[in-house]
Amino acid sequence: MSSRGRKKSPVYQKLQQLRSVTNSTAVNKTSIIVDASRYIGELKDKVDKLSQETGTPSQASTSQNPMPMVTVETLEKGFLINVFLEKNCPGLLVSVLETFEELGLDVLEARVSCEDSFKLEAIGGENQGNAEGIDAQMVKQAMMQAIRKWSENSQED
């Protein structure tokens, strides 16, 4: 077998796999890929239709505006706060830290990752008693508000 034939073989096998999975009857590369694109579009439409019927947002519709996941647990002196978004969110950390300050919480410990997604795990402690009277629900609402505010500002840019 020629070197060109060996290089072509894995690509040919993948195209045949794609042809099989998408139930394509096409024989040339371009037609197989066009059929696969059509098939993917049909699957996306089915997912959107099913999502509308069940009332749950589909991954396709949430990928433009991903829903944040925020959890807040009450600790002895403060809160454990987790924030997760499926996309990188430049500037969100600043909004979250400003919210800590507004609530009267000091960041006692934190882990943040914002490469492919935004993940924050932080322990917020009461700032010299200024945070008395706030509960986990208030902290969660404040975090969600900070994310909404950040989202609105980032869409304007």
C-alpha cells in the first residue's frame, strides 16, 4: 500500500463511520459531510422541540446564555459559596468580590478557576460583625444578582 493510501485509510474509515451513523447513502466525502450536517441540524431541532414540550431549556438554547449554578451553605462563622458557569466569564470575579464586600463578608479562603468555565469556591466570614443578620438565602440572591449585573454589562460591550 502506498504512503498516501495508508494516510487515507483512517480518514476513509471515519467517513464511513459518519456515513453509517447518519444513515447517509452518499458516496463522496463532501456529500457525506453535508448529510451529517443536515442530520445534526435535525437532531438539534428535535432536542429543541422536546425541550419546549417538557418546559426545560435545551443545551443548545442555554449555550448562548448559560445558567449559573450557585450554592451557599451556612458555616459556624460565615458561608461556603460555590459559583459555576459553563463558560469563561472575564470580569465576573470582580463582581463577585464586590458583592462579598457589600454583604460585609471577608474572603477567608477561595479557589477560583476561569480558564474554560468559571468556578469559585469561597468561604466568606463575617467582617467584624457587619454581616450579622444575613442568611444563606440572602447571600445566594446577592450572588445571582451580581452574575445578572455582570451578564448585562458584558453583553453591552
